[in-house]
Amino acid sequence: MGSKTLDLCAGVFVFAGIVALFMLAFKVGNLSSFSLSSDNYVLYANFENIGGLKVRAPVKSAGVVVGRIAEIRFDNKEYVARVTLSLDNRYQFPKDTFASVLTSGLLGEQYVGLDAGGDSEFLQAGETIKKTQSAVVLEKLIGQFLFNQAEGDKK
Amino acid sequence: MNSVVKAIPDGLQALGSWAVNSVWRLGLVSRFLWVTLIHSGTSFRRFGLITREIYFVGVYSLIIIIVSGLFVGFVLGLQGYNTLQKYASEQALGLLVALSLVRELGPVVTALLFAGRAGTAITAEIGLMKATEQLSAMEMMAVDPIARVVAPRFWAGVISMPLLAAIFSIVGVFGGYIVGVVLIGVDEGAFWAQMQAGVDVFDDVLNGVVKSLVFGVTVTLIALFEGYDCNPTAEGVSRATTRTVVISSLAVLALDFVLTSFMLGGW
């Protein structure tokens, strides 16, 4: 075999391998869902309990991914979880937007859902979302249910 | 009685010499790697040498990698469906197939096949070159055999391994798709959506690439060293080839455990 054909075959192989790597990143992995542009803005939200929320989890509004969780810290003054949301610049939310920690499906990953309010003013970068709802903790729910049952029995 | 008394010091002596010999060979391998790295500059200036070896190491391994990847994907699709269906979560099949391939099976199985397909070829070729005194002839002509023979093969192996592992994973995902979606009838949208939601580019894909790079260095280095170090006889070459497969398989599996514990530990 001539050295030209040989080089060509090796080139085709390397090309196929690199295509496979890119497919792994984009088709199999979640690289395409990262916003590549840096035009994001940051909002904060304090939750009493974030459950199993993780950094880089999606922020959704009406089911559409509008941003990602950038950072989760514990606020040692107010004893709440302070979550940093990095949102796409294209999306603006009213001042009375409601943020809640939700679960996709019964056992799926947790994400932050934003329900837009009716205020005419928009949240500016760096502001904190006032109205939040914590994650549902199954043990607390069961505890509450049992408590209510017991209350009902007394009557 | 007498033979037992004699066997104890003999056994101890054998154990000691085995231990000393292993450490000695480890040092030799390290020095071999160092010399190869130092002489790599020449082979990068003459990139045609590396391309040639990529052809022999990578392109020739493509068939076995693609076929094995396809069947591993088929089996993952079947087994995964069988288990997930018990928990009524067969939509997660895509995630299961992709994660097992990208994180573990892709790099590890590719490395094992690579050791069997390309590693043995490298060892036998260099061993025969040594047995027929081609390496000495090169030295006579003031051509450094490390720079001319060893370094291009080393870099070809290091370049080929991650590419082969990526091809293996992609073909495997495709195999899982054929069995899961086309044959069994798992929802196609859920298959891809769960996969994309669950596979992280850095935690999973990049770590898989790092693994396959490390395995590429390990397997190629062992194959080259065993060939370069073998006894220049027919028996010596055959022994070196066997050792290449055994040692590189063990090294890959052991390294896989170490790397996985690092990666899951969150570095």
C-alpha cells in the first residue's frame, strides 16, 4: 500500500474518532444544553430546605430550561440555603416571581421552578427572589399525615 | 524432613528474588518511558512515522472495536431493559446504557481489546526486530532505535486509544438504541432525553477520555517495553507477547479501580 493511502486511512480514522468524541459530548452528554454565551445574569433565592438540589441543576419556567444553578451555600446568619441562579439574559422575570424546588417525575432530578408573577417591574441582576418554597421532604410529609390521622382519631 | 527444611530457604530466596526483580523491572520501565519521551521530538518532526503506526495500531483495530461495541450495546440494552422494567422505569434505559459505556465499559473493554489486538502486534514486531538484530543494525547506522521504532509506536498508541474508546462508546450507544428502541419499543424521546439529562460532559465524558488516555499510555508502554526487553529467541518473543496481554490487562483493571475512586471522590 502506498504511503498516501495509508496516511488517508489514518486520517479517516482520527477524524472518525474525533467525530465520536464530539457526538459523546453533544448527543450523549449535556454540552448542548449549556448556554455557550456568557450573557447570563444572576439572581439569588433563599430556601429553608433544598432537598437534593445540586449545582448545575436546571432552572425551569413553564417547563423550559431558562438557566442553571450556579452555586449553593449555607447562610449561617439566617440558617437557610442561599442558591445562586444563573439565568439567560433573554428571559426576564417580574419582581413577585415564585421560586420552588421541584422534582421531575417521581424519582427524577430536582430543579428550581420559577412561576412568573404579575408585577410590572422586573427582577434586576443580583436581586433576591422573595417568595420561595422548599423542597418536599417525604419524611415530613409522612409525619404530617400521621399527625393528622391521630388528630382525626381523637375527635 | 530434610527436603522440607531445604524447601523453606529456597522458597524464601525465590520470593525475595521475585520481589527484587519486580521492583527492578518497574525502574527499568520508568527509565524506558523517560527515554522514549525525550526522544519523542524527532518522531513529531517526522510525523509520517506516527501516521504509519496510527494506521497499524488504530485502523486495524477498528473492526474488532466496532463489532464488540455493537454487541456490548446490544447486551446492555437487553439486560438493562430486563432489570429496569421491574421498577417500571425502562425510560432510563438510554441513561443506563450511555453511563455504563462512557464511564466504564468504553475505556476498559477498549483497552483490553487494544492490548490483545495492537499490544501483542507491537511486542511481537519489536521482539522479532530484536531477535533478527535489526535494532542493533540501526544502532550501527547511528539511528537511535528508540527514536525511530519505539517513540512513533508509543505516540500512535496514546493517540489511538481515546479515539477507539470514543468510537466504542458511540457504537455501543447505537447498539443499545437498536435493541431498546427499535426492537423492544422503549420510547425514543425518553431514551435520548434521559441520556442527555443524566450524562455530564465533564463528570462522565471527560473522565472517560482521561481514563482511556491513561490506559493508552499503560498498554502501549507495557507492549513496547516487553518487546524491547524480550529474550531475542523465538521462545522469548512468544513469552513477551503473553506477558504483554497478562500484565496490561491486570494493569488496566487495577488502574481503572484507582481512577474511578479518584473520579467519584470528586477531584
